[in-house]
Amino acid sequence: MAANAAVSPVRRSIRAHATSRRRGGVGVGVGVGVGVGSLPVGTDADEYERRCRDYEEHPDAILRNLWSGNVSMRRTDAVSVGLVSHGFEHLYHEDQDFGIRCLERGLDGVFDRSLPAEHLHDRDIDAFIRDARSQGAGRAVLHQRHAALLGDLHPGDFADGLPFPAAVLVRGSGRPEVASASSTMLRAVAATAGRLGWYGIETRAGKVLRRVNQRSGAEAVWRNGRTRTRSTDVRGRS
């Protein structure tokens, strides 16, 4: 069984994972995570639930979009695939790289909501921002490494699903000066809202703050010797 360093599997979840393995269960079993803790909880909790719904609606895509906070598999399969995702040592999304490599080895993924775990947060807002930049950089590297399966990553992808003003802000954050100014402003809004107990505003500001810095992190990868697939923020998918 594997869990993110900040994830605490519930005892019955550990037993259920172990039972599945003893019975010769699925290649990769994936449980559900629930956010518990500080600032990022609202942002992470929404993303966890969205990912869980995706797993339920598109089970064939579980390994392609793996989050490794609460997973189990046979040791022989783990050794065969290789647990280390080289090139992601200081980046996020090494779990997705691992999931894709499992998929390439012919393993299946199964999602099960009866396997719970708690994601225990202990990050201040500056660590949250650093993590977001790492997420964006890791996503850019992931798409470059597995372009045949994942397709191109476009700058506009980081603004998907956001209201128009927030989307404009994120799209503009490919420029370092815009990213810095936007991040500073959103950080102040989120921090002030949190102190005042305005948690809805804190969560909404945190979501845009994360996207701005993810966009900035990806741009840093593209800028440092790697070629972006498009030169604009307009998505070109048909």
C-alpha cells in the first residue's frame, strides 16, 4: 500500500486494501481522500471530489489520471513498474507518471469509495503557492513525456472552468510580472479572508491563486529549454 506523506489511511481502509491483495485483486486499487486541515482544504476537497467522480464515470482513465494518496498493488507489480518516476524528484505529478507506466505494463485501476483516507494539511499560504508552481511545472513535464497518450498541454488549459475575469488573470500569468502581481494580490485576499472567517472568499481566492501559480510553473518549464506546443493562450483542440 502507498500513501502520500500527508495522507493518513483509515484503519478499515488498510484492512480492505490488504484483503484485496490477498485475494489476488486488481492491479492498482485506488481509495478516496478527504481533506482535513488548513487553507488548501477547500481547494483540495473540491478537486478530490471532482477526481473521484471522474474515476467513477471513466474507470478506463483511472491510471492515466492517478492520484497516489491512497493506493495499493502487489509488490511484484510495483517492482516491475518501478516506483521512482525519474525527472519528477522535485515536482508534482510523479504519481500520474507512475500510473501511466502501470497502464503501459497492462495493469488495471479500480476506484473504491469504501477505502477512505484523511489528507492532513499542514501548509501555510506560501507553501501552498510553492506547491502550485511545482504542480504546474510537473504537469508540463508530464505532457511532454507522455504526449502520445495525454496530448498537448496548452496555456489556456490552466484557466478551464474559471469565471471570465479569473480566466483572464490566469491566462496573463504566463508573463512573470503578471504572475507575480496577481499572486501577491490573491495571496493578500485569501489571507485576509481567512483571518476574518470569510472562508468562502478564502477558498475562491485560493483556487485562482493556485491556477495562477500553476500557469507560472508550467511557463517556467517551457521557457527553460523546452518548446511549448502553442504560442498563444487560445486552445486549439477540435
